[in-house]
Amino acid sequence: MIRHAQDSDYGSLSSYQALCQQIKIGDVLTFSGQDIPSSVVKLATRSHYVHVAIVLSVESNSQQQLDILIAESHIDISLPSVGTGKRVLGVQFQWLSDRLTEHDGQVWWVPLKQPLTPEGLCQMQAWLREIEAERIPYDFLQAIEVGIEPLVKPKAETRLDLSALFCSELVTRALQLANVVDATLNPSEQTPSDVMQFPCFEKPVLIHNLVDDH
């Protein structure tokens, strides 16, 4: 069972800006939710993790404040992707501060045990920028197959297909390109709960309460 880390495990993590100072490229954010799709995913995967995103960079946002840019595949199109400026039902870049503000549920920071190597970082970022520029769509069919199938029958092998991406598929492939996750894993079979079990990560740290301090 995963033990959720407390803020005290990261002593200076007292504000959003403190998070910006400590978070690393390749770290993951994981989300829980209360809506019907989230509840179904929780039931199917026996986990409260329903969405994952990965840190692409830490830089100044349009308000000239230090912020965390995340890459994700999402069905929320309320905000345009920071890279293309387009609203995309699928791969998009968003400022974490914006996601925290609008998200109704808990959010955790999942730190890597070790920073990415320069080579792994460049490979991962290049792929993420490529798929965001191509506006790769959300993979509804495989997301349903991976997330819902355990409710009705034993999990079957899922065909690897990266022409469309769901959230944990994107994160798994990004971490493989960064050389921190087993290259033999099939990204198209990984749920958010599976991502949380990757041995490259430290314990999750609850951060949703930091948004008020941003």
C-alpha cells in the first residue's frame, strides 16, 4: 500500500512557489476526482488516482511568475494548450497553477527518486513537444478498455498504439524515453494506478492545498 507523504517530508514545501523551486522535470502529478467518470475509474482500478500528468519544464508564465508546465492528455478543453494556443481534446500543455485552480479534487506531486539525465530529459521533452504540436487526440477507446475492462472480464493484452493517447499512456511513454521506466512495458496497458507503482518514484505528496498560496 502506498503511504501518502506529508508536507513535512519536504520541509520547505509551504507554498506553490516552494513547490516550483523543488519539483523536477519528469516528476508526475496525479489527480483524484468526484465526477462519474472518475468514480468508475476508481472502481475499476481499485485506486483513487484517475489522471496523471508529467512535468515538462519550470519557467515564468504569462504573468511572469515562476510556474510548472505540465504535459498531459486530457478531455478538459476549457483552456488552450500553452504550446499551440489551441483547445485540444488530447495532448496539451498547461500551467499546473491553472489545473490546480480549476480541479475539484485532490492532487499529489510524485517526485522522481533521481533527476533525469541530460540525454533522457532531452529525449522526453522532444517527444512531448512533438506530440503537442501534432495535436495528438485523446485515446478514448483504449482508455475505456484499460480502465473499465477489469469490471467485466479479466484484463486482456492491449495492442500498443500511440497514434492517440490517454493520460497514463502518455506519461509511461515519456518516462520510457527518459530512460527511467522499463522499456518492455506496454504504455497502452498502464492505468494511473499502475504509474504510481513505478519504482522510479518517491512517495506522493499532497499539494492541492497549495493553490491558495500561489
